[in-house]
Amino acid sequence: MTIRFNLLAGCESGIVKGVDTTNNGIYVVHKPAETYADAVTLLEWSLANDEIDYMQAFIATKKNNILRFNFAKESIQQIGTINRSSPLKGLAYLGEDRFVTCSENGSLSIDRIKNESLVSEVEANAGPDICRLRINPFNRTFFGTGGKENDLKIWSIEELIKNEKTKNKSVIFQAKNIRPNTVRLRMPVWVTDFQFIDERNRCLVATGHHQIRLYDPQSSARRPVQEIEFEQCPIMSLALLHSSNNERFLIGNTQGEMAQFDLKHLSTIVHKYRGVIGSIRSIETHPTLPLIASASIDQYVRIHHAETHHQVSKVILINLKFYTMCNTCTKAITQRHAIAEAIVKFPDSQTFQSYFNITTKKGDARLCSKIAGILAAKRTADLIPLCHQLPLSHIDIDYEHRHEENEVLIRCSCSTQYQTGVEMEAMVGVTIAAVTIYDMCKALSKSIEIRNIRLVEKTDNKIMSTDADSRSITCQASPNIALIKYWGKRNEELILPDNDSLSITLDLTDMHSYTTVSTSPSMTNDTFYFDGVLQTKLSSRMQKVLAEVRRRTKDDQNKFVEIRSHNTFPASSGLASSASAYASLAIALTKLFNLDNQDATAAYLARIGSGSAIRSIYGGFVRWSSVGECLSSCVFPMEHWSDLRLIILIFNSSKKPVSSTDAMQRTRETSTLFPARLATVNDKIEKLIEAIQNKDFNTFAKIVMIDSSQFHAVCMDTYPPVIYLNEQSKHLIDLVHAYNKTGDNGAMKVAYTFDAGPNPFCFIREEHVQEFLKLLKYIYPTTDTNVHKQVADSDEKFPSINVSIMSNVLERIMMISNNYLFSSLLISALFYISHAFTFPKFLDLNLAWRNCGPSSDPIQLKSLSITPDPIRIPGGLNITGSADVTVQIPADVSVSVTLERKVGPFFVKVPCVDNFGSCKYGNACELWAEFCPKYAAQYGLPCQCPIPANTYSVQNANIVVDKNVPAELLGEYRATVDIVSSQNHLGCVFIDLTVKK
């Protein structure tokens, strides 16, 4: 029998083609009645009786039809359909007309061909999200499965048939996920392909996280015995090179990168192939000849020689004469801009509010989708084959929240200076941003829809200026909650307050405004976007801020700005959104235009924008003075009162009826109680500062609640009355006072305060948090399970609290910690996408240190240095240092570490997570004994407490760093290490470390 072709290829159109790789001939061997109705998904060879006349192939389609192709007759016959609700992901021929198949949902079966139809003999379940099934070609009584969150399993066919009722015994090996990485993040499981390499069932596994792993079921370990990484994209195909006696293998990824590896030296790339465009879908090797066939998304089949690595043949499976990349050489380089938009429609207001208020299980959907959309726009050319790779100069994604329609409008704008437009980048960016919101919110509802993806604007400026001076900066700030309120302005123009005020700045993780300010010589006017919506005009306060910036700046070219601001919490609802918005704007403008005396300037700009914004410039407890220049200052850092917590209850997130600016002026003009309140404010502030200093919660609670009540009394005394509190607000006041009566010996448990809105801020010590949250769930039950998620499993009753129950009045509860730190969600998002970035191979370390305790401390560091500089990562570093210890160090030593990282112009505290960060180690001696370095004995360092008095030193002690350092961890850090015992202060060391690429 003469076979006209030596390669079989299946297409998404459903067409099966034979390819003669010698003469580049293509033969259509099967064409369905309707193309693209049933794509080819799997091909499986079978050589029955080892005779070429009996050679056949089996083909699976998207609709799970099984076809048999007879090479002798060059004919295809449908032999049956596998009845599954999801497509097949594996098909293996067992001989004697029997198959093993597995679908995406894990439905696994052994089927037999009887009377030209399929009959199922054994059924099992391999678990969800299967990506691949393969049989062991060296021992066809075993096969494997794997997929997303479904690690490699190796099955015995004999056991599967024998133990049909106890199918779990059929799995002879189940892989275990690798350990968390260096930053303690779990690596998601994603098996994309695998190959058995011998009869012992040793198996090579490729993953969607660009890893190659080798498993040995006969070893004691279920984790991989070897593991390497290849480039930065998911590996989708893996094949053994049969002509090398199966000692080499090939992989291909979604970027079109294909490489050959040696099994004996897994970390060595034998050769990396070039010329492939787009994701590699499949790789196969000739059973005897050194030939490699690869099929990629660009519709080509390429044949490479395994030894010379040359491409010996290239065959296109379809006629591509209509598909070419446009020649842009004749086009002029111009400034090009495009805007695309999409709508994410939520099924109801409850789901929309859960998204809007960031109560989804995965976190802030807007922030994550913004990152995803920007990354996608940058990778458009990798996703759409015929798009040009563009040097994008600007990408931004904005959100317009339509509360009445329960939908969010997303806009992606892109700019470039090039020969072709950026409309595809804008379309891709907005699409991925929308899909990411769906992914983040799908747990809330499966009825969320993505609608109306479209291009809304495309511009091409033929005459343009080269904006070499264009620049942009983004800053974040949090709202502050007034403990003693500022109400009334003695100077409306400069916003000089009638009274001092005292506030606490919230955690950036939970509530913040972020503002991006851009400037360019080509701008002709100021523009302002809030939540993605272009505002028709700038407010008078914002105009005042910009006028002051122009008066102070030395930049004569950039006169105008574009401002884009977004809050992660409801605006104009009594949550101090204007404070965080103007604080972030003031900091951004100060940095963008490099204004003099930046701290004082930022504070001034914030104040003339919104008076209370001056308090959000700083963290911790902040006092804003009403005398002199009316400056603000930090009275105590947040860590001063470490067990203080804040619980915010959102009863109504809608806009308040009367703005604070209008209400203040009306109060000043009409309230008879206003002067009386002013006369008592300073005295209350001094007493409150003393209470904070002494951590006296009883006094703190009483003063805060009294001032809140007096403030709202003044508002109600205004004519016409300004009423911010609603029925739920008054109910909460009664609840807090009833709850405080249950305290021991009259001890206060909770203190409330209300800003200019109905939503209470409840201060509470950590020991009472869980009890109070359970009380809130009991008093304010709701059908929205996300509201009380912190105590979801509690059904505790409080019969002693004589307050009525109000159902479905609470929209959201926000729990604020005492740390002033940058967004942990953003950090998580960056770590999540860090695989998309390369790791720096050389690190430059700038180290400075000093003793920060008194010279009488018994522990004094004398020297400390790290070499070489730069260091290679992974690699080794050497530590040299010495310290004097003048007294015996006892066993009850505790060590407190305060770690801060520089973010923008500020150092922010890194929280303690899994014993890393700003932590207190009460068992310091136990930890030292457990992690005592190997070189300790060499230098006479004791590994057990007590530690004798002595002078201790190490010289070039070597430490091996065997992991990559993610680029996100580079930056400037400072740490204070404080060492104490139960009797004495022992020592303090301050370390300043900058880690650069």
C-alpha cells in the first residue's frame, strides 16, 4: 500500500488533512457537511497487528463524535458518540477496539466498538477541569490525567476494570502540589500536558505557569523530583523525541517559543527554535526519524530536523493569500489615540453593591481589572496575529458606575506615536478589563453580562508636537475620621477653620482615593474625570488648587493637566471622601511639578481644596490647628494604640442631601449653639490627647461620643435644620449605649461618632471586636450573606440587649485595622501577575545601619557589611559583622521588628504576615535555636540561650540564596530591631536597605 502523506492534521473547521512533508503536498481526507460546526480536538494513532495495511487513526471532535480513519482505503467512518456534557480532553486506543476517554468535567470511561457503535464498559470520575489524558506508550496498562486544580493522577486500567465499585483504588499515584514560593503564595495547579518517559510510569509534566516537572511514582515523594522553568508563558504542548531513544523532549508555549531539552540534564536547553508565530498547539515527533512536527495558531505545520535543528519543511494548512500584515512604511508617524468601552451589567442592585463596595471574595474587582486591562492592551500583538507591536505611550482604564441601572461602563484609552492606530489595543484592554470584573464577581452571580463592546473614538493628529515633557504621576490617600469635628470656616477663601480638630487616618488597604495627574505641552485645557466620567467643568475649589500650583511652579511649558480620580468607597455619604480625594490630588500635583517645600505645600493645597484633607496628608492621630498658618501635625503614630480597631457601618451609601460646605456656612450664620460648641472644643481636644496617650478607652469613648452628639445638635439647631442622621443612625446610638452597660464595672466597650452623614464609625478595642460583630448580626440581620461575612457561622443571641431588631437596613460593614500601610490588595495583585515579568539576575544592595538605643545598652553592633556588590541571584552573599555583648543574654528575650517600605514619598509600615514584617517575637531564643545558621559554631556563636557576654564576630559568612527575587520586592526599606528582656532593654539597631536591579 502506498500512503500519500506522512502527517495527519485536524483543523478547527472540522477538516482533516494529510500532509506530505517531503513534497509539501496537502490532501483533504475528510470534510464535514458543515465546516466549523464540529472542530477536530483529538487525534490518536493505532497500528493494529503491527501491519501497515491495518494502520488507522481515531479522531475526536468538539461534539464528542469519534471517527476512524483507515489509511488503506483513505476513508473516514463515524463509529459513535461519547455522551458527555463537556468536550473530550483525552482519547487513548487500548487495542481490541477499546478506548479510554476523559472529558473536561472529569467523566472517564473505557468504551468498546460493537457493531459500529460505542458501548461503555467502565465509568469513573477524574475530577473537574481536565486538560489532558495520555496513555503510557511503554506500558499501555497505565494512563494519566491532569488539569486545572487537578494535579497529575496515574491510573491502572486493570485495577479500574477490576475495582469498578471502588474506583479510588485505580489511582496508583496522585501528585502533590509544590510548596508555596518565597513570598508564601500558593502556586495554582494547572497541568496543561504530560508524557510518560518509561515503563516505570515516570512522567514529565508541563504547566500553565511555565514549569516543567518530573515525577517518579516509585520514589517516596509525591512532589516533583526535578523542576525547571521555561520563559514566562504557559507551556501548552510537550512531546518525547523518539529518535533520541526518548532521552530528549520538546515543549511549546503560548508565545510560539519551542525548545528541546535533555532528560539527563533537565536544566539545559539543547536548542531553542525560531520562526514560530503564535501559540504552539501541538508537537509530534517521528517514531524513528529525527523529525519534529509542530502546529501553531498561525495555521502552519513546521518540520524541523532534531539534530541539525534546521527547518526542513513548512506547510500552510489553509490558503492565507487574504491574510497579510499591512505595510505601514509609507505612513507618517503621528500622535494616535483611541477609546473603547464595554458595559458589565449586574442582575440586581445587591450584586452591584457587593461589587461596588468591594465585598467580593477575591477583593477589589476594579483595581484588579485595571491591572489586567493595561497588561492586555500591552500584549495585543501577541493575542491578535496580524496586529503590529506598538510603542504605547499611554494606557488608562476608567469606570463609570451607573447605580440606577446596576451596571458599570468601562472605558479604555490608548495613545501612541506611530504609523498605525491603537483602536485594537483599546478594544483588547476594555474587553479583558470587563472579563476580569466578571471573574472577580462570578461568585456573586452567574447572570452578570458583558455588553456593547465597541470603539467610541479614534483620532490621528497629522500635525503634532513631540511631548518630550509629558509626564504623569499617581498617588493614593485615605480618608480621616474626625474624633473632634471641624465645623465652620472663619475664612472661606483660604479655608481657615473656626476650631481645632483631631482625627485618625484610616488604613489605605480598606478605603482610599487614588488620583492620576498628567501634564503635557500639547494640552490646551484642564480636564477632570471622576470614576471614569468626564466632568463638564471643574469645581471652584479644584480651580483654586490648580491656580495655586501654577503660581508656584517653575514649569513654563506644561500649563494644563488631566486629572483622573477614583474612590474605593461611596462618595458624598459622610465617609470623608473629599478629604482623601484632595489629599491624593495635592500630593500628586506637588510631586508632578516638583514644588518647593513639598510637605507644607501639599498640606496647603489639600486644605484649600477641602479643609479636612489637610489631615489625610499624615497617618495616625492628626491635629489640625485653627491658629497661625493652620497647619496639621501627627500627634501619635497609629502603632501607639495597637489594639484600637474601627468598624464602619454603611446604612446608606447614597449622596447626602446637604453638602458640608453649604451646611457649615448655614450653621455659622444661624445656629445659636455654634458659639457654645467652639468654647469647649480645645478643652475636649487636650483631654482626648491625654486619653490617647494613656490608652484610656473609657475617657476616649466618652469624649468622642459627646462631641459627635454636640456636632449634630448644632446641625439640627441650624435654620433650616441640617439633619444627617436617619432612623438607623439613632438606633445604633441606642444599641451602643445598651451594649456599653454590659461592660465590667462600667467599662466602655464601643464608641460611636458620625461625620456629616448617617453612617456610624465605631471605635472598639480588639478584645471586643468579635462579640460586637456578632451583636450587629443579631440586631441587623440581612439576606445579603456578605454583610456579616466576618461572623458568618455565628447565630448567637443577645437577650440582655434591650434594643429592637432592624432587618435589611445594613448595606455593608467595614473592618479597619490600626496599620497605616499601602494597599495589600495591590501587593497581592502584583504577586499574582509577577510571572509576567523577568526576575533581576543581579541586585545592588545599599546598606546603612546604626545603633538606635542608648550607649549603655549591653548589645552594641560594631560593624555590618554585605558582599559582593552587586550580588547574583540565585547565588551567594557574604556577611561580615561584629557586636559587643556586655551582659549575659537571658532566655526570656523578645525582639520587636518594625519594617517599613518606601511607597512614593512616604515610608509605610509592612504588616506582620506569617511571622514576616513588623512582628514581635516573644520566643526569640526558641527561634534562634531553630534557625541558628550553619556557620555559628565556626565563629563561636552560641545557638542556645542564655548567651554569655562576649565580643562576637563573623567574617565572610556565606549565605546561599537559591530562589529568584521578584522585581516587585525591589525598593527602599528601613527596619528597627528592638531587643528587650523582662528586666532590661538590651539593644536597638536601625537598618536602612535599598535593593536595586
